[in-house]
Amino acid sequence: MPNDFPLSTSSLTDALYEAVRLRIINGEIASGEKLTEARIAAEYNVARPTARAGLERLTAAGLLRRTAHKTAVVPTFGIDEIEDIFMARLAVERAAVTHLAADRTVPEAAVRAQDAIEIAAEQMRFPDQVAADIAFHAALVEAAGSSRLSKMHALIMDEVHLTMGQFQAHRVADPRNITREHAEILAAIDTADVDAAATALFTHLDNARKRLVQQAQTTEATET
């Protein structure tokens, strides 16, 4: 069988994990779809142990769930899970943003991600817009300098990225609002206004949460 999904030359398991992760979070592999060791081994031309290791990492990251028969399935997040994800996300990002504001540290990586969001929005490239949005928030947490915050955030953001891909929430948002909200966070950090930074972050994340919940409600209503 031809290798339809070639891997990079990095560690094979890491490359497999990243390749399948991207297909899941971008919706190419849909929610409810099953991923077996045999399927992954065949699609990527890897050994079954490598396929198994990749699926285990994806499960640990929350991008797959095991059924009663131990088959890995792409999950569909319900409203309660979305609320829980954003509660955890707010706690982590608020800690990072208030730390940055106290030190008046505006991460260059966040500024570059902001520019990328604007370009992607202008060109209507939804996956690039989502990726740049994720990069913006990851840059804020990374700049705080806490390896534990970064680890927690990476785990949370895989699930956030998945919900964004599944419910296409960015498509119902005006990208100008998202860039404005990001700019307000950066401005508050730049002026060392800790309270304003925390408030701007809360407003931005709460708007994102509401969009996802609304899309999830619409999806549930359509399916019933």
C-alpha cells in the first residue's frame, strides 16, 4: 500500500504523533472516527509498535479516547467539557499574563503571532488563523518562564485546538474582534497594568468559550 502520509526525518514516533495530531485537530479525521494500530501502521508505513506508541500519546493528550473495547476514537466534546477546558485554560493563562504584566514583558513571539492572525484572516485561511491564535497564547505562557505552566498549557491547548476544529468557532467570529482583544492584552502588559491584563484575558477567553458553547449547542440540536 503506498505511503500516502510521508513523515519527517525526526524521531519516528514524534513525527507520527504530530502528523496524526494535525489531522485530528484540523478535522480531517472527524469526531467519532476510529483509529486502530492497523490503520495507522498502513497509512504511515510504520511498524505496529510505533503506531501503538503514537496512539497512546494521542490518548494521553486527550485527542483520542479508548472505548470499552480499547479502540481509539476521536472524541466529541460536550458543553460541560468545553466549560471545564476553559476554566483550566483561564487559570493557567491568567497566571502567565499577570506575571508578564508585572514585569512589563511583551513577548515578541506573541506579536509575530498577532501579525500572522491578521494575514490569515485577510486571506481567509482558517487553519492558519487557528494555528496563529494557538501560537499567540502559547507565546504568552512560554514567556512567563514556568516549565510547569507550559506543560499544563500544552495539554489544555491540544483539546482547545480540537474543539476549534470540530465546531469551527472562528468562522463565526469577526477576526477583527479577535485581533483587537489580543491587542488589548498586549497593551495592558506593556503598561504593566496587571488588573487590566487579567481582565482583557478573561474577556477574550470568555468570548471564545461562548462561541464554542453556542456552536456545540447548535450541533447538538441538529443531531437530535
